[in-house]
Amino acid sequence: MRSQIFNRKSHTQSNTKSFFPKISLPWGITIGYLTIMLLLPISALLLRVSLVGASEFWEIATSPIALSAYDVTFVTALFTALINGVFGTLVAWILVRYDFPFKRLIDSIIDLPFALPTAVAGLTLANVYSENGWIGSLLAPSGIKIAFSRLGVVIAMLFISLPFVVRALQPVLQEMESDIEEAAWSLGASKFQTFWRVILPPLFPALLTGITLGFSRSVGEYGSIAIVSSNIPFKDLIASVLIFQKLEQYDYAGATVIGTVLLLISLSILLTINLLQAWGRRYQ
């Protein structure tokens, strides 16, 4: 009888162990860190927004000023990410394939937006592209206004997101052998055909990663854009500045709703891009 009870206990313990697998120390630290740094803040935001009624949530999320801020934020971020996808590829190609004076200095300057405080970046861009700045003064007679306009938002997003594309492509270009290109040329392929069919396919996942990171960085940017733009609604007001303005007005519900919409749209776009990356790797 005792042996049967002991066997039942051991069987129950083994089932419990199999149902709750042992978590190793690295996994436990990782899960704990991600819970504290990511899951708890997101859960707090969703819990706070759950206190807002559905009708009030819809009214705030679809207000004209909010829709204008979404347009300026996401459309401009996507536009600048695509531009940096082209020019970032060109910069990474030149840095990897060519030797020229001050190459290491230029390679180091690429990382400047990483280290430069965003407020300093915005102040620098405002001084350069304002009507009295070095570049802005040259464009002002033609009626082109960069600083304190939506074009200034574009310049700021281009500045802060370029390193993501360059640094994502450089390792792939360094591992890519030039013999493949020479073989394509020897078979009669043009330079465009060689780039499109030989170089671009292995570059595409890294390029998409760089564009995704640049887009995410642009959507979440605040400091530089708040300085280089006029922050006027329906003109160049971005969502993050709108959230800060609502917090200054003690409109915590409005700030929470817009922050939640920003979070959901960003997660949806990033999930879609990750699925495209997975599809691209499978296709290759």
C-alpha cells in the first residue's frame, strides 16, 4: 500500500515537473529583464487606457489634430526610411568597396547621430537650415523653407535614421565576394542586372532590417524634431510632441489614448515587416 502511494506521489511530481519545465538561469534573467523593461510599462499603458470609455477613446484617437499628427509622423517616417534605404546603401557600398582619404573619419561620423543628444541635433539642424543658417540662407531667396516646417521634420528624421541602414548593410557587403560580380559580368550581365539579380537579393534582408530600424527610430523621435519644427497642428506636429502637449495641459486621458494608438500602429507595422523578412529568407 505504501509503495503504491509512493509511486503515485512520484508520478504526480514527475507530471508536475514536465508541466512546469525547469528554467535555466540565463532564461530566467532574460525573462525577468524583459518583463520589467517592456511588458510592465506596456501593460501599465494598456491598463490606463482601459479606464477610458470606448466612445471617448474613439473620439480622441480620431480627432482631426490626432489624425494630422499620425499623418506627419508615420508618412514622413516611412518616406525618410525609404530615402535612407537608397542613400544608405550607396554610403555603405562606398565605405566597403572603395579606399579614399579620411575614410575612417567618415566611417566614424556615420555613428554621430547615435551619440549626439537629440536636443543638440535639433539645435544644430535648426541653426544650419534656418533662414539665417548656412544652407537655409541659400534656399530662402527661392522660397524654400526647411527649418520650422514639415521639410525640417524630414531632414531631422533623415539625420537620425541614416546610421541604422548603413550599419545593417556593412557586414553583409564585407562578406560578399566580388568574384560573383565578375562572373556575372563575364556572362554578359550589365551593371544594373548584376546589382538587381546578384547583389540585391543577399542584401535585401539586411536592407529591410535597416529600413525598419530607421523607421522605428523616426517614429519615436522627439528632441530634434521638437526643435527643428514649428510644432503647429495640421502643419508639422508629430504624435510624440502632441502627447507632450497634452501632458502639459494635464490631459492624461488624451495623452494615453494617442500613445496607445501610436503603440498599436507601430507594432502592426513592425510585425508586417518581420513577416516580410521571414518570407524573404524563405524565398532565398
